Amino acid sequence: MNNTVFNRLAFWKKRREGKVLGVYIAPDRVWVHQAAAEDQAAVEMEFAIEGDWEDIFGKVAKEFGHASLRIVLAPHWYQLLPVDRPDGDDNEVANSLLWAVKDMVNIPVQNLHLDFFDSCLPNQPKVSVVVMDKSELQKLVHGAIDSHLTIEGISIEELAMCHATPKNEQAKLIISHYAGQDLLFTVIRDGGLCMHRRVRGFTDIHAISEQDLAYGAADNLSLELQRSMDYFESQLRQAPVSAVDILIDGANEALAKLVGANFNQPVSAVPHTSVGISFADCAYQEWQQEEQA
């Protein structure tokens, strides 16, 4: 396995052919980002998930032609579990983890597809295990192949956030949210994932008006943010995060201003057209950084 955090999760990797698209597969939509080139502006599109994967990817192929896809999956499509790290090399660890997680998920063991990644912090006793239904993964892959698209890599939201901000030796905490999902808290340092946490109770935060954010939502979010920052400092024994970014659709700037009033660190709203496109862009950025390495 590749030692970089994002690339350790290798559900599917294939050599690139032609143009590269960043793709985010949400529960209800597929978001596609094609980076700007010398002769054309960036192209960003969304497609409703209707029908099977061949139908969905067929629509993508009709708009973009043959392309290689770097895909980020929403948590609707996978489960992420913290598990004590077994002894052994990566292959031995993967085999051990298969039996360690079989009773934690509702997927038959013969249909489990998993991979794992470590925190970028040293000497952590647990690994993060990503589990997906193998048959669902195969349907997705074959749908792309049948539409003459090449899947170069598949990863998850938590690791995608490593490419949402420039590398910096100081840790940054990013709060992200796609409509209907739990909040995602990630701490990123120097391009590596130090900590990740899902927070329930905010699935509709994108729909709260600017006027109503002050009536509980911002303070509740501030409380969860403080808990995450305290855990990072006291339990993981790390220096405080240097800044907080918020990537949420809706009244993002108003929310960042309200939350920022409760902290010494700067709290900023991430400029974006949509969270779905931002995750698709993260998928593309991962490929670009690989090419430049």
C-alpha cells in the first residue's frame, strides 16, 4: 500500500487515460469537476442518481466523453470503524481486520470489501477500517466500465479533506457537511489526516436561515467544536489547531462568524459553489498532487 494517507485506501486503482475528472458520489447525486485548461474554463455538473450505475455514468460520459475518474464516496456508501491495530505487515493486518469487523457490520463476511488507514500521528493504537459491500462496489465499477469510463481511484470523505487546504505544518480543523448527513470534523496537518469525527444532530444545518442560526445551532456547533479541539489537545497530546474552516451549504459565512466569536482561532467560511463540487474538486486535487510528486 502507498504510505500517503489518501492513497492507502485503494478500493480501485488503474492507470490514467486521457482527461481526469474529480467525482463525488453522494446519496442522491453525482457531482463532477473538470479542472480549467488553457483553452477552457472549469466545468462543474451534477447528476441525479436515478436508475442503475450504467445509466448514471452514461450521462457523465455523454457530457465529458471518455475520461478517468477519481471518485470520493459519501458515507452512505461505506462504514468507517476504529479498530485496534493487529500486529503484522499490511497484508496480515488486512486479513486480521476482516475477522475483527465482521460482527460490527450487517454485511456477510464473504461480501466484505475493506481497507484501512492510520492516523498521521505516530504511535496510535487504532486504525480506521473502511468497509463496503463488495457487490455494490462491483456494480459501481462495472457501470463506469460499461460507459467507457476508467476508474482510477476510489476514496472517502475523511481522506478527501486532506486535499481541501494547502499543506501547513500547523494543524487545521475542517467542518464539512453534505445535506442530510452527519457533520464531519477532520484535523489536517501537512496534508495528513490526524483525526476524524462524525457528529450527529446537524443533518439539516444547511437549511437553517441566517436569522435562525443564532438560536441554538451556532452555539451547539461551537460546543462540539470545543469537544473535538479538547480531544485533539488533551487525549492525542497535540498542539492546538491553528484555524477552523467551515464548508457547509446555506448560510456558511454567517455560521462562521457566529462560531468564530467563541474561539481565539480564526474561523473562516470556505468559498464554494456547493459542497458536492468541493468534494469532487478534492478528488481531482489528490490526483494532481500525485502527478506533481
